[in-house]
Amino acid sequence: MRGEIISIGTELMTGVNVDTNSAWLSKQLGLLGVSVIRHTTVGDDLATIVDAFRQATQRADLVISTGGLGPTLDDMTRDALAELVGQPLEMDEQSLAVITEFFAAINREMTANNRQQAMYPRGATVLPNQWGTAPGIQLTASDAVVFSFPGVPREMQGMFGQYVVPHVTVRVDHAGISRRVLRTCGLGESSLADKITDLMVPGRNPAIGTTASESIISIQMLAKAGSAAEAERLIDDDVREIKKRLGSLIFGEEDDTLESVTGKMLAGRNQTLSTAESCTGGLIGKMITDVSGSSTYYLGGFVTYSNEQKIALLGVPEELIAAHGAVSEEVARAMADGCRKAVGSDYALSVTGVAGPTGGTEAKPVGLIFIGLAGPSGTTVIERRFRPTAARENIRGYAARTALNSLRTQLSIDEPN
């Protein structure tokens, strides 16, 4: 089955918003055995949207669009679909009732514009949206099946699972296809690829490639064989070999994150964590608490941006800062020790550094980060120097993930109580 993805919205064309939907859809469709042959992004222009649908439905078996189903005048997807199939728009009374009830439930007045969200081309199938107000639309054009979803990622992803997955599953033979993703941290993409370069030869089965997202390197694996069992065996063989070569660089598989894996390790040992952050401004605490259930192991943290707060809240000696500076191994160590003592946690992470773009010196340039980790076996500090020209938010992100990875690595070494 060949698939195409159409992203609709002028905000995507101008760069105001980033199109994350297409990447997510491509991955999910690939897992379902659909070959995605093209991504198309168009602005809020009726003729352009119609043309994008017309061309896609002539090339592909499955077309998924996102965006343009909202309540404003520039939301033209339903009009484009109506023109595509040569049918008028009609009101779906059930969808209108759901939208009306939604506004009543949140005690807000429903405007006339919201009524257009319940319109659909005659003969099409209305797809109820339990995650938002705009229903989706399904229809057939030029022998291609079109699914049109809202652009809000949470709504689109939920509707994809509810409507597209069942549609594709009964039409694509999944026998003989196996996929796996390994997640790594602690080594750059080129250095990591060098360790498995012989497994990444083009044309090899399984096909193996790497993708980088900031400091996380993912290893994508795809095997094809005469049966699902044989494809799975091929994948398993390569996974064992890659784990043998990369060892602790691998922290998880599929959708695992550093924060979810580290949290699971802490929870499984009934151990706790606290944080003391300077240049990351609470980002580590935010990442940890993004994981549901983190209250069982994360006790809390400090954002001690000023020297005065490092002294008052963490007990960092004033003379230590005077002698070495706030960005130093000594202060990172004192921050971690002080945090662990103040909170009473098993482990404490600290971060201090220069995130830029200002504040750097020749001795302590932008990108210099010190990460402290205090735990049952003592306190260690690591120094990292990230690219000085990197954006401030990237340096902060690198620092936060490096800190979490240092904790994960230490947990792998420490014996649980």
C-alpha cells in the first residue's frame, strides 16, 4: 500500500509552526507496512489544497491530511474535499450536537463559525473526534481512501489509531516484516555509527540506520523475510550484536526516554531523587515530572540561579564560590551534596554552567557545564563542553539529558539496597 501525507496550513509554510505531524504519521504508517511516497505541505488556499488532494489521490492508495478543519475562514479542507469529489457540503447534526454540548460544558458561547466544523461533503463518512471539537472526514477519490484529521497532534494521533489503523491492518500483509528501534545516549552519531558500520551497509537485511535528535541517537532496524518469525529472528540477532558492541550506551527501545527509563529504575529500587539546577533553570525537574507516577521517586528540587540562593538553600560555602566561581567542579559537587542533604533523597543531581549566548569567558566559555551526582556510593562531577555556537535552549537541553544519563549509568553500577 502506497501512502501520501498532506499538511495544510499557512503557518507551516511560513515556518511559524513546525510540521511534526508528517514525521509522526510516516513512522506509524511504516510500522503498519504502508510505503509513504510523498509529503506535501500547502498553505490556506482552496485551489492549492484541491490540487494537492487531486494529485495525491492519483498516486497513492491512502492519503492522510492534517489541518484545515477548524472554525475560521482560513480552514478550507472540508471545502477542498467537497470540490475534489464534486459534492456539496452538508450539516452533520450529530456532530453539531457534540460541538454544542462541548461549549455548554465549558460554559462558553458557541459562535456561528463553529457550526462549519460539523459540515462534510455529501457521501463522505464523518469521523467523530473524542479528543476535540472538529470531526474528521473519510472519503474515496480516484480509488484512493482519504482520511482528513485536525492538525492538533493529540487529536490527530488519537483519530489515527481509531480509524486508520483498523483500515490498514486488514488490507496490508504484515507477515515477514519486523521493526525495532534502539535508543542511545552518550556518544555522537558519527562515532556511534562507526561502531556498527558493517551492519549499516546499503542493501543489507535487516536495514539499519541512525537518526539524531539532539543528544539522543536512535538506531532504526527493519527486517523482511518470508515469515514474521524469520524477520523477528533476523532483528533479534542484530539487536544482540548491537547491544554487545554498544553496551550501556543503549538505554531503551521504541518510545523509551531517558526520564522514563531512569524513573523506572528508581521506582523499582524504591529510591528517590532530588535536583539542584542553575543554568538549566528547572528543566531536569520538568523532564522527570513529565513521566506519570514520578511523584513516587522524585521528591523535588531547587532552581538556585543566583549565588545567594546556592548559599542559602543548598549550603554552598560562600568562600567556595569566591575561590572557584559558580561554574566549577567544586560548586557542582557542593550543590549536589547540599541538595541531597536538604531533601533527604537517595540521589541528587546538580547542574551549573554557561548556557549563553552571553556570560562566557576565555577560561569558562559558553557551553561549559558541570554536572554533580550525589548518591549512596559518593559524589562525582563530570565536565562537558558543548558547542559554544549552539542555541541557548539546545545547550540547556544537552545538559539536562547528560545529567539524566549520568544518573542512569550510575544506577546501573550501584547495587540496589
